[in-house]
Amino acid sequence: MFKKADSAMDFPRMEQEILEAWREEEIFEKSVAQRESGPRFVFYEGPPTANGLPHPGHVLTRAMKDVVLRYKTMNGYHVPRKAGWDTHGLPVELEVEKQLGISGKPEIEKYGVEEFVQKCKESVFKYEGEWRRMSERLGFWIDMDDPYVTFHDSYIESVWWAIKTIWDKGLLYHGHKVVPYCPRCGTALSSHEVAQGYQDVEETSIFVRFRVRGQENVSLLAWTTTPWTLPSNVALAVLADDDYAYVQFNGETLIMAKDLVEPRLEGDYRILRVVHGSELVGMEYEPLYTYAEPEAPAYVVVEGDFVTLSEGTGIVHIAPAFGEDDMRVAQEHDLPVVQLVDAQGRFDERAHGLRGMFVKDADPLIIKDLEARGLLFEEMDYSHSYPFCWRCDTPLLYYARSSWFIRMSDMRDELLANNAKINWYPRHIQDGRFGNFLENVIDWAVSRERYWGTPLPIWVCEECGHEHAVGSVKELKSMAKSLPEHFELHRPYIDQAILACPQCGGDCRRVTEVMDCWFDSGSMPFAQWHYPFENADMFSEAFPADFITEAVDQTRGWFYTLLAISTLLFGRSPFENCVVLGLVLDEAGLKMSKSRGNVVDVWKLFNEHGADAVRWYLYTVNAPWNPTRFYEDGIVEAKRKFMGTLWNVYAFYVLYANIDEFDPSQYNVSYEDRPLIDRWLISRLSGLVGEVTDAMDAYDITQATRRIEEYVDDLSNWYVRRCRRRYWASEMTADKQAAYLTLHESLTAIARLIAPFTPFLAEEIFANLEPALGSVHLQDYPKADA
């Protein structure tokens, strides 16, 4: 006799009971252990930050990971799943600042760096319980008892080894460049971090008169979208080979690109003469501001190959402290750098009337001042995409800073070659979003002027200036003149380690920077094993990964840093297949946010509809790389359409099999002796298994689930509907036996087929129909008949 199928279809209650059984019987652990002799399928878990709560996007990511890993396990692969936690960096520091009621580096240092670092360490697992609870409730099987943790000294030591290796290859250097800089966080950011924080904004841009020295009423007309940089102007740039016009307009003479005169000037104007831009080079003009005395000749027109004629006036104002192209031009022409802005993004004491003001807030005052002095030609609103800090949402400044860089530009060809060997899903990511990023790759600003992170292992001699990279704790201790009483590879303790200079014997002290936390997460293929200091065999068995998946924003985040570091160290890609997931949106297609009040409560969905319903909806609604509209009505409909239909077929079978006391093990009707409709269903099932297998092998989860859904619809609305009278027959005829056996075989096969997708529903059906075989998740995946 079979257990009666619950007509109420209370899936949440059923799932809770199954979760308890999985825990008690250690089904996950058994599923991994029983495949140890099988081929290895390697998966890397992108480490989340455990000091933030999981959200619907994490549910999608974990559902997509789990379905692939369960599928591979049931196909005979050994699939260990090691969890990981990303525990360093700005996400943690900003959360602690909020807890302490402080803001910015000065207040951190006033509070105490040691105390602050300790608070960071305490906070990193604040929501670990919530992550565990969500992962377990979803049915995501992963080993969270033995995770890799990026703040552990063993992990940091492996990262130090990587930096030492990169240093020895001559690819790490200290430079003074204009870098994206967050004034609130007080640190430079890398290009891949910047790429994650762009927002569309509307700001005031202005056209400014730069009075030509020695020529009355003649001005060079330049356009800028950053008025706050004008007090630091030292030059103007033009295109040497393009035409520039002297234009008489409203009683004054303006100099600008000839091709931009008509679109820019409204009203009557007359072109007085046209010259090549090269004829303007060397022209001097009056400075807009004299807050600082330049240390070299300034206020002159120079050539700039980055000037464009697509907008503006064809004349670009140059402030080397705040632009990469500006700095390059300054270096080429020996121009001075005027830096009037401090590390908090505020004007310093030299900028009278602007002192202490955040630069963006100073724009209106600068515009008003220029207007009062007759230097403002025009102002207009300008819509464009502007980078904001990916963690604190502060507008970034392009700011001249000293930083440590990895020469990724030297690795461009190798990065592109390794990218070409990756199977991307969808394919267009390879040459599109990801490939374009690699084509334009720049050197990685890898250091951060912060506190909680992997300390950059560079020591500099106070006597001779020699720089030395430390690659291990053993090397550190062998060179040490003194070590901190509390030995830990974190600030401020490691800052107290004084090493003997290998060149002159003088004292070497560590540079103050910590590392980009994205370097930490990108090091996980080897650092999770404390490679190369131990576990060399485990690393070699688990490198590269067969499969990774995360959201599309990781193309400029974890996917990039994985590839960058692996290319630097090992000369190859660290993963072979990557499924790029779309963003999770609300029902209207809008991004979810607390401010909009449109964040879906996943626990409400779990409690009212079950995790399988959520999973099935995510798999079937659209291809995983497309944006997903995540809302309750969609989940309810997916549950009704598939789970409800399958459950009704299952309940029908259980009901009549129990009435007839049918035991499938006691009957045997050969395939040839069964009616045509039974043979059709069996053939249809075999075809389905082949289709699902082909789709899953190609990571086409949506295709696989939609084929299953179509089969279940045929099973219910075609097969069962047309065979009902066979089950109602008064005698246990051969025809009735065939009907029962065919439906039993279909249901048990479907249970195994859907086990990776809806693990709870599959377990319930299989455990009831095949109680002697144990968990469905310890079975082999169905194979299509040859």
C-alpha cells in the first residue's frame, strides 16, 4: 500500500518534513560520498558577503547552481561543493561604520584602527545563519561547515604568494596616476569596480570663455561637464590637424572648432578666419583662477589626440589632477599639476570661498562666479552616465593618487586568448560584454587605502628605498627584525613587523595599503586550499572549474578577477563553462530596492507555496541569462501548471493502486504486450529523457524544464484521461496491469528526471512509489533508450 497523496497539496509542510529527513539521514553527504570513484565535476562557489542579508537575486543564483550540481551528481560525477565567504573590503567596513555611528577614515582612525578591525572581524558572519537557513530551505546543497574564508591567515598567505609571483614577473608596480577615487571611502577603485557603479545623471555643463592673452575681446571657448575642475585648469587642448574658426559673435571673437560653429552658435555670426589647430598650439590665455601658483609654465594651448568634435567646442580644458588624458598630456608637455582638492573630495584652504566644500556642491558657486566675471558663455543640462562608488553610492572623482598597479594591459592578448576557450552562456558575452572589457583592459589598481583587507605584502627599506615582496609567513619570519606580540596577517598587527633589508640591512616597513577585496575572491581557486603551501593534489584536481555561475554584473567583477589572476599565475582560464544570470526584477520589470518597496519576501513564498514552486518558476519563466520578473502570481501559476498537474496524476495512481492493492513488483507485462498507448507513452518518455539530457549538458535549463512540463501535460491530459476506464476495470486483467505498470514507471522516471529541479516533490513521489530504493537523490539519472 502506498501512502495516501495529500489532496490539499501542502507543499511547504511536505518540504519541511523532507528537510528533516535529509538532515537525519545525511542524504547530501551520502550523495557526494557514493560518487567518489566517479569522474570529478568541479564547481566554484562565488563567495557572498555574510554581513548582508540574502535577497531574491541570491535565490536565483543558488537555484541555478543547485540544479546543475544535482544533475551532474545523479549522472555519476563526484561533485564536492565547498562554500565560501568574502569577508574583506569596503562592504564590511561600511557596515561597521554604520554600526559605530562614524563615517570616513578620519573618524575610523580616531576610533582606533585595531578596535575597528576587530569590529570588522566580528561582523563578517552577522547573517551567516540567514544564509544557511535560506540555502537549506531552497534545497541548495553545499558544504557550509567547511567553507573557505578570505580573512583566514591561511587564505591571506596564499594571496601573498600570488602577489609575490606577480612581483617576480615584473608585473606589479607603484605609480602616480589619475584613478577613480571615492572621497567618502578615501581610496582608489579598480576599473572593474567602477564598471559596476554607473548611474544615469543630469548635471549642469558649461561653456567657458578663456581670454586670449594679448588679444582684446578674443576668447577660446571650451566646454566642461565638471565645473569644479576649472580652478585646477592649466591648459587647453585642441586637435592639431582639424580646422578651428575665429568667429565674430555678439560683439566678441570666439575661437572654436569650425565644424561645431553652426550647431553651437544660435543667431548671427561671421567666421573671420580659419586655422589649423596646430596654429593655436602655444597660444597663451589668462587663468580663470589664481588660487595656486603653478610650478611650471601653464595656461597655454597644447595638442590633444583625445579631443573629439562630436560635442562641445573642439577645445578641452585640461586639469591634470582629475583626468587620465589630462595627466598624460601634462606629462607630454611638462605642464604643472594643480591639486586643490583634499582626500575627502573637498576644496583645501587655498580655494577662497570654496574651502571645505565637497567639489560637486561647489559647481553652482563656480558657475555663478564665472557669470559675474563675464566668463560664462552658456550653461545647459547634460544627461550622461557617471560612475558612483559601488558600495557607498558616492560620486567618484578621477583623482591623481599614488597606488599599486598590476600590468594587466601587458596581459591583454593572453586574457583574450583564454577568454576564447571559455564556453559562455549566452555566447554573446564572450565577444560582447566580457570581450569588450578585455579589449580595453587597463592596469589594475590593486591597492586600497583602507584597513580591513589582505595587507599588501610589500616592505620598503627606510635606508636605501629597496622594495621587497613577501610571499609567505616563513619568508616574513626569516627576514624579521621584530614581529608584533599578537601575530596576525591583518592591520595594524602586520604593520608592526620590521624586516631586514636584503640590500643594505636597514629597516623595512610595510606599505600601508591593503588589497582590493576582488583580488581575494579571484584567488579562491588556489587560496581555498592554502596552495602552494599544502594540498597541491587537491588544487590540481579542482583546477580549472567545469562550471561557475553568477549574475551578469560579475562579468566586471568575479569573472574578470578569476580570469585575470589565473592568467597571471597559471597562463590559463580557471573555468570552462560560465552561465551568466540576468538580473531579478519586480513584476513591472523594475529593479528591486527597499526605497521602492518592491522587494519580494522570499520567505513568504517559501512558507505559502514552497521552495520547489519558486525553483520551477525560475527555471521555466525565461532563459536564465535574461532579466527575470519575480512575483508571486507568476510562481503560483507555475506551481499550478506543473506541480499541481503532476501531483494530480500521482494522486490518481496512488488512489486506484491502493484500491486494487496493486504491488508493481508482483507484475510483469512486457513492452511488446502492452497496448499502443502505453508503448507511445514509454517511447515519449525515452525521447523526453534524451531531450532533457541534451539540454542540461548544454546548460539550457529552461529548455529542459519546458520539455518536462509538456510531457507532464501529455501524461495528464492525454494518457491518463484516455486510460481511466482501464483502471476502473473490475478484474486485474493484463490490460489493467499494463496500465498500472506504465503509469508507475512513468512517475518514478519523472521523479528521477525532476530531482535536480524540484528536489522535494521528486523525493516525495519517489519515496512513496519506490520505498525500498531510498532517496531519489541517491539514484542514477534516467538514460534514454538507444
